[in-house]
Amino acid sequence: MSLRGLAVLLSLAAAQATADDSLVGLWSYETRYDRALAGRLNINREGERWHATLSGASTQFRPEGDEIRFAFPGDGGRYRGRVTDNGIEGFWIRPAATQDPRFPGGASQLFATPVDLAPESQGLWSGVVKALPDRFTLYLRISKGVDGRVLAAFRNPEQNSRGPASQYDVTRDGDNLRFTAGSDPAVAENTLEARRLSGPDRIRVHWNDVAADIELTRRSDEEAADYFPRPPGAAPYAYRPPAVIADGWETARAGDVGIDEAVVTRMIQGIADSDPSERRPSLIHSLLIARQGKLVVEEYFFGHDRETPHDLRSAGKTFASVLLGAARPKITPDTKVYEAMAERGPFAHPDPRKARITLAHLLTHSAGLACDDYDDASPGNETNMQTQTGQPDWWKYTLDLPMAHEPGLRYAYCSANINLVGGVLTTATATWLPSLFRKQVANPLEFGEWHWNLQPTGEGYLGGGAFLRPRDLLKVGQVYLDGGTWKGRRIVDEAWVRSSTAERIRINPETTALTAEQFGNAYSEGADALAWHLNPVHSGDRVIAAYAATGNGGQLLVVMPEFDLVAVFTGGNYLQGGIWSRWPDQYIGGQIIPAITKGRRNE
């Protein structure tokens, strides 16, 4: 530590005594960026005139055959659908929340939500629009440690915005507050300056992630119950089987499928008792487990529940593989990408290697295009693609990238690769991606509410970010355990289940062409199948084969065929892979697998 840093530290230590108990407690701030309309959507037809109303807004439009498309003024949202014998089947499209400063360069995406309209009378259809909300919530917990230090932790459930550190020392000089982290308090990057305001009691701080000064207001534990894994004062956890609802899941007690319920009880109670203000907390939003085809554990934390769709982040990439399996034999992993997308040519940076890129290369992040999400300078980096404004068609943007390697030679994690699979699927099936997902996956699997993100052009985005209920994500794993079927209905072929989850590429310093240090900063050694990660689960000395869909923050779908088991985690540890990547080992391998008393698949 520098001499200046030592002097500052001594000064802070002296000021610590003045950080009195009046700061201790829970504070919060919330804002919303919703602009889209919501409520009851009515469509009225009078002869050749069509008219739509929603939440006081209205618009007129003219269908093209059975196809209906219209937008409300002021970018209040759009609708697209088609008239059927049973009503109007379609999607509400929420506009991008570009005013939300969390998204650099206005990169927030549009979202499509299934909204069907039922006939009310001759020439009148009606349905309810429930658009995906967009909010930013910040909690501040100030407490006194056993050594008398005043400590603080900022927590944000939407993106884990927490400032420059996970935990701070708090000092006070009159109404001026300082939140300091790290061993050298003289380093400005580790310090947040704030001010306490009166009437009512508030704390004002500049928060970089919203690019504004915000004011946090004191809250009781009951008023901010979502800050905690479970509401303060809740009764001790008692295991209960999941509820039976009309979504196709058969539920059972954990003991009925050979899992010791006492172990489940201790595990869930441990999560419920965790302290979110710790330096490295596990922010688990949900944990669900199915075994032998039955849902036996379903628990939610931090205010989440079974009816609330959760952001899947990159776990949604796996739907590229599921949809490809459902779309066969129109296209296969060997389909040549540039041939399939030729209508978007000519392409920039012509290179004979482009003609050799297949869907399998895209699905294994080995296409060879100049695209690397872990390299900020890479032209195909997801943030670079989404923040540029020259090319709103992200399929075309990706196809125009220069080549960096021969296809199949190098592994580089690239969201644009997986998104481009969506372009091939859309072109080959002549179906809008959300409609294809609805037909092939969501409807046959009896999904509840879901939202699919879109590109600026309105085409579906397949690079991750869809919102699903955890119960519905769990069904995808069960489909694969059951050889491609859900309740007897074929979703993908059994052969596709085997081939799409078989190893295709190793992930190591050699295949990434990174040094050991560079590799360790971005990856861990493993292997990929076709948009599935082959991440074994460790249980004691055992290494158990598993395949998984994974997403930033702790969005995990883990399939373990040997134990006829599938698990889902959702979480809020964004940009903390060192925390959420351990959950399968910590909870499934460390607690559930040892608690299985009978019924392994091969027994």
C-alpha cells in the first residue's frame, strides 16, 4: 500500500466511528423504462375497415390475406398475426427500451410475446397484452460487523449491478458518505461517494450503470422482501412436492423417486438462509429437479415464482439445436451456411473458406469467422454487433465478417454464430423464428408465458436472451431424457438427441489458440456438442457425464442420463461465472446425487 493510501486508510478508520447506527438497514431505488402499451387489445372489422385499440391508443390497418400487421403511434408496440377459424393467432411486439442506459448504444432488443385474440362477436376479436416489463432495481444493505465496522453491499437483481466491488466499508463525514473497497482506499475506482439527504431519509449516489444520480430510500425488510432469498421471519422450510398445474408436468415426492427428502430440506434451507450481502453470495433465483420423468423439487427465491419468466441469457442458444432437430430433414448439421443464405449476398470479405462453413461449425463456435465474444476488439463480438448502427440485419452483418481461421479449426465463443443458425432456420422453413419456436417447441411442450427477443429488423434473435418459466425450460431436458418426446408427442428424433449431445469439439488452450493465462480468464477445459455444453458433474470422487445449456448469471439446464435426472437453476450472479458455474457440483453432485437411494437408470 502507498503512503498516501495508508494515510487515507487511517483517516477512514477515524471517520468510521462517526458512521452511526442510523445508516444501518435496507435502502432501495427502482425505476422502469416501460413505454409499450398493455392491457386489452381489441381488433374490430367493419367491412373493409380494420381498427385496433389498446390502452387508449388506436390505429387503422389493412390485412394482406389472412396476415395482420399493425403498429400503434409513438412506438407503443406492434402486433403481427393471422386470422384463423378460431380467432387471431399472433404476437405482441414490445419496442426496444433504448432509453434504458443499461444497454450500450441502445442495444436493448424488441421482444415478441404470444398474444391470441378470441372472437367476441361478429367482426370483433379481443385478447390481453402483457408486455415484458423493463425495470432497474438497486438495493443497498448497510450493517455493522462483529468488529464494529460498518459494511455495505449493493445488489441489483436484473443484471447484478453492484458498483466496483461486492462489499464496502462505510465511512461518514456529516452528510457525506464514502463506500470504499479494496486494500488501498486511495484508488478512486474502488470508491463511491454519496450524500445522505433528509425529509424523507435518502442516500444519493451517482450510479454508472444507469448514468445518473439516484436516490435510495429507506425500506423495512418487509417492504423489500425480494432482497432476501426468502422473506425475513419466514417459517423454517418444510419439503413439499411441487404443485400440479395445467402444464403437463407430473409431480411426485422426492422420496417416491429415490431421493432422501431430509437432504432436500437441508439444501433448500441452506439457500434460504444465505446472506445476499456477503462478499461472494450465490444469488439463486430458482432450483428445480425432475427425476424419472416427475417434477420433485421446485423452489424459488428472491421474489421469483413459477409464473414469472426468467431471462435465459445464453442458455437460450441451445434452442438452436432443438429447432434444428425439429426442422430436419429440411436442413442438417452439414448444411452449408453461405449456400443457404445466398439471397443475402453478395458478401463482404469474400473468402473461399466461407463456402465450407456448415451449421455444425456455427453450433460449435468453430466457424472461423472473426467473431469472439471474449475479445472486445473482435468485429463479430456480440456487443460490437448489437451497438453498431450501419447494418440492422445481424445475419447479414455476420455473413459479411472476415474469416480468421479455417472452419472447424479454432474454438471462439461467438453469439453471432448461433444467431446465424436462426437465419438458416428462418430461410429454410419460411417461418418467422418466434412462430417456429411456438409451433415446434412451446405449444407441444405446453409452455406458459414466454418472450422471444428480436433483431432491429424484427427477425428473431437466436444468440440468447429469451424469457421462459423455469418449469418450461426443465421440460426441454426431460424431452431429451425421454428420447425426444414429451408426453408421447415427438419433438425431435431419438437419433438427434444422441448425435446433437455427442462431443464435437474440445475446449482447451490448443483449440482456442490462447495462452494458459488467457484461456483461464475466459474458459474452463471441456467440450461442446451441437449448442450443448458437455460439463460433467462431480460428486465426491465420481465424474458423472452430463450435458447442459448455460447462461450468464446462473441460467442452467443440466441433464444427467445416468441418474434419469434433469435440473434447472436460474440466478442473478451476472458476470460471476466463478460462482454460478459451481452450482451443479455444489448442489446436484454434492447433495442430490449422494441422496439418491435407488433407481439409477442402468439398475
